[in-house]
Amino acid sequence: MWQRAGVLPEHLIANGEAARKKEDFSQAIDWYRRAEAMGADLRSTIAFVRYQAALKEGREEEAYTALEEAVRTDTGWANADLRFFGWYRYGQWWYEKLGNFEISSEIMHQVIRMFPETPSSKFILSEAYRYIGYSNYYKGNFYDAIFYFNRALEIESKNGWAKIGLGKALYEKGNPNVNEIERIFLEALEFHSQNLSLWRDVIYFWKQKNQNDFFELTCEKAAQKEIVIDLCNG
């Protein structure tokens, strides 16, 4: 029927992508299945959409099984942007859920190599560098961490977590210019003034390092913005 109407698999894939971006995942899979019936290979795409659907519904184990299937199959992506995003999510999973910085870094290096050169993917590229930066930071490789955080910020200057990571790595490498690090932190907080996680991370860092003046100053700035941080009251 579709062929007789002059419809090509690409048209059905485009419909599937439109539905996926609206988070109508069952409709997206329906479109992809129709495209497959016309000869398209969408194995990784369908697995990735199953991941998105399961994650949205809180079925994390099922979600990450589907994500791993999408990446390991690594064929039949709807487009280069989706493949890039899928691999990025896979590296993020290894970092945030499994805590394996080594494997996460390896995956993020692959993500960087497959950057599709589209404007919509630039922030994800910045984030890939940022994750590699934090992986190095937590392994004590502070100079490498600084390199990757700076690279992330060259791509997206308002990447708040990259800025905070840069400040921390500069502190930990030794002989820190604490005033410069404070400036970096405050710049990140200014960009993302309502992000409680960023505020809490900076305040906890200063408290952990016994930098009481900077701890109190950051707490004061949070209070001025009516941001309540439990650490400031302890």
C-alpha cells in the first residue's frame, strides 16, 4: 500500500522521529516497523526508543538493557544524530549508574569521534568532554581533567558542571589560586542560578576544604537568591 502511494521508507522514518521527539514512543515504533516492512534496517533505533519509553515509565533495568542492545547492535540508526545521542546516553549510564569511569571515558571518546557536526549536537559534545574530565578528576588525573573541562567549555561556555569541574581540578592540582577558583564557581552559579545541585556542590566543596570564607560567601549569595541549602545551616 505504502509503495503504491509513493511513500518511501525515509518518509516513515521521518514520521517516527517526529513521534519520538514528542515522546509518543509507541507511535514512533509503529512508524519504524512500517519502514522496516519496506526494507529499512532500524534495529538500533527501535531498541533506543524502547529504552526511552521504559525510562520514562521508571522501568530502569528494562531501559538500560534496551540501551545496551541499541549500542551493541549499532546498526539501523535513523540518523547520525540519534546514534551520537544513543552512544552518549550509554557512556552516561556507565558513569552515573554503574560508576565505571574507565569504561565511561572509553565510550565518550567514541562519542566525540562520531560527532555529526550538527548545531543541535554541540552541547552533547561538550558534555562528552565534561564526563571524561570528571572521570580523570576522580582518578586523580587533575591535569588531564583540566584539559577536558577546558575543551568542554570551548564548545559550550555555559556548561555549568564543566566550569565547576575545572575549578575543582585547578584546586586539587596544587598551589591553587583560590580567588580565581571562586570566580569560576560564581560564574557557573550565575549561569545556572536556580540549579540547587550546582549550589550544593560548590558549597560542599568549600566546606570540605575548610575554606570557611568562601563557604560563607557562597551561602550568603544563595540566600540572596532565596535558595535554601541545608549545608549552610549546619
